[in-house]
Amino acid sequence: MALINKSTLEFLNGLKYNNNREWFLNNQSAYKEAKNNFESFVQEIINEITVFDPILRGLEVKNCVYRINRDIRFSNDKTLYKSHLGAFIVRGGKKNGDKFGGYYFHIEPGQSMIAGGAYMPPSPWLSAIRENISDDPEQFLKIISEKNFVKYFGEIEGEKLKSAPKGYASDHPHIDLLKFKSYLVTNNVPDEDVLTPGFLKHTVNVFKAMKPLNDFLSNY
């Protein structure tokens, strides 16, 4: 049974408060242990997801996991490292995160989450999502009102436009759903649950409840 080790959270917590190259280099062994632990867990998730989402068969963990180094080239925040470990499980790997709905897995002390959907989809994709919602609102509403969807996520999240998107009337019956610029769902998990033997099963169950949303978002 795959487990997230307590030492993985401890390393990330240490990195949060010592986010500098010297500390990171002095703790390389702890980093490698945390990285291996995280990647092994993600591989187990992929193996389980392919049972109900076979399009992901053959997907390798190396194509899903994000680097811990931050890209600071165009950022005012010059913090060198992320204080979390993240992976985006999506057809073709994380490089296709701007094309298809997927499954996001994030480990961070006090802020671990199981999430997914479509984050800031490019204009053609976003337009297609809105068109699908407008054309088949019953299907979308059925997905986001399903018992397990509501249990794990509550409702759709994401930044919204202040006014109706171009091409849609402000009195459209589903204008609130069409205003989203991202279509996201999140299940937050406390540290004590992250470290339990049941965390893998919970993660897979959450992603299974998410699949109909990802399918809808990716249908264009």
C-alpha cells in the first residue's frame, strides 16, 4: 500500500522556512527521499485511475510531476523553490494541461489538495466549454449536482468575468456558469489524513468523482 511519509511533509515544511540554495543543497538526501516517495505515490494513483479512465494507460509519472524549482525569470517573487510537490495527470502528460481536463495532486503541509478540471484554458478551449454548457446545460448540471461530486467538491470554482462573455446575453439562464474563466474543483485534505493508509483510496475516489467533469470539459 502506497503511503505519503511523514518525512516528506517535514522536508517541505523545512523548505518553506529555509527557502535558499544552501539549505536545499544541505538537505539533498531528504529532498530525494521526499521526491521518490511522492513519485511512487503518484504512480500508484495513475495505475488506479486507468481502471476507470483508460485513456491514461501508459502515462509515465515523469511526464506528470512538476519540478520543485520555481521559474523566476518573469516573476517578482524570486523564491527559488516551491514548498509543495505537485503532479498533473492528464492525457499526454502535464504539457497538455492547456488542452484537456485532468487530475491535479498536490502535497503541502497544511494545504494538500486533490483537484482538477480546466485551469485558465486558452480562448479556443474556453469558448468550446462555454458553447457545450450553453448547448447542453442539463448534462453539465447533472455532473456538478451528482452526490459524490457535491460531497467531495461542493461546487465549481474559478475566477469569473464581471459581465457576460462575448456572444452571450446577460440574461442567459446559465450565465453564472458561462462567466467562469477556469472550471476547477478542489478537495482539501488535512495533514493527518494525508499520512493515513486510506489516503490513496480517498484520492482515487475523489478523482473518480471528477472524471465526468473532465470528460465534459475535454469534449471539443
